[in-house]
Amino acid sequence: MAPDSPTRTDAPAPLLLRTTQDGIATLQLNRPAQFNALSEGLLQALRVEIDALARDPALRCVVLESAGRAFCAGHDLREMRSQPSFDYYLALFRQCSRVMQDLQALPVPVIAKVRGIATAAGCQLVASCDLAVAADTATFAVSGINAGLFCSTPAVALSRNVSTKRAFEMLVTARFISAAQACDWGLLNDVAPDADLDARVQALADVIAAKSPSAIRYGKRMFYAQRQMPQAEAYDYAAEVMARNMMEEDAAEGIDAFLQKRAPQWRG
């Protein structure tokens, strides 16, 4: 009789990894063999982790990165074709859209750290982060049109980052653009040599983490809300937000520290 085969006890690798240090949380997409495609499981994991981060009072900044050679290749097309129904597709695209909105609803800035390709919903993910820094070798595209699918949900985020004509060009041509082009067009804040990317993003996160937490919370919420308003309404809303912000302990501390020429001690 042949000996029993060894029992495999290895648990599947988590789809999303989270680490936190000094108030800076890092979320890492962890499907490198699938170019970090946004499967249903990964989207759900993102929603769970983002919800947990939103309730962390010590959180100051979030960095979104990926394992392997690609940032994110969009939706998992193989998974999508396995369940060809309107209801399934509608639920999937709405789930993905909620993840993008959840990122913007976080009370702290989210920085995309991009290596490799960011295509379709992966490009949407970059556009949905508050800030984005990429390696100079990174490339970007919204390539659904090549598969007969216009990238309608990525278009929402993309068109809010780059100009109308540039966004539409990307959507109807599916051409890849370089990190330098993406920065020129407004999709990225900065481009760094690959060897310097981690340090560049860490430096940006450190600067943000050193600011008043309450001011950041007020500011991020106000920034996105006012963009949906007519100018006069936006000014009225912004004035109210600033008045409320002024009533916070951190505002008093920050102004006193400035006048007294000392470093502020934020209370959050």
C-alpha cells in the first residue's frame, strides 16, 4: 500500500494585506499572479479594510500599493465570464464603484503607490485615490474598448482627474500612456525612479501625518463636497466649514503655536 499523501494545510494567501506604522496604514493588493485584478473577493476585502480604517482614530494616512509587477489590471475578466448575467454584472460594477467612493469617504488622504501597469478599473483605482505617485516605468490605460467594453465606470473617476479630451482619448483608443504623461495630464502628483518610489511616498505620507488630524478631516470632506456645488453655494459651505474648523482645539493650538514661534501639539 502506498503511503498516505501528505495533507496540505497551507491556507490561501490573503487577497489584501494591511500594515500600520505611526498612523500610516498600507493596503497591499495581493494577487500578483493575476496582476492584482479586482476579483469579487478582493473588492470585498477592500470594503472590509476601508471600513475598519475609517473607524481608527489613530489613522493619519493610507498608502495603496500592490504586490508583484503590476499595480492592477482591472476587473478579473475570467471571473466575469464565468457568470454571464445582467444582475451579476450590475452588482459587480456597483460593488467596485462603492470601493472607489469608500476611498474618497475615508477621513484621511489616500496615496496610490503605482508600479507596473494600471489598466481599466486599475486606472480607476489610481484616479479614485486622493494622491498618486508612480514609478517612472509605470504605464496607464483604460483598455476595455479593446475587448468590446467601454470603460464606463472608470470614466467617472478618470474624467474627474484629467481633461475631458484627454480622458475621452484614453477611453476610445485604449492606448497606454507613460507615467510622465499621466503626471502631465493630472492623473499623478509625482513620478519617481523605481528605486526611489518607496521613499518618495513615505516622505509624502509623513508630511500629511504630521498635520492636524481634525483639519485634514474637515478639509477632505469639504474638498469633495464643494466640487459638486455651484460656486456661490460652495463658498457658503466652505465658510461654514472654516468656522467650524476654527472652533476645534487644533485650530487654537495651531494659531497659538504660530504666534509663539513653536511647534504645535495636535490633539486631533
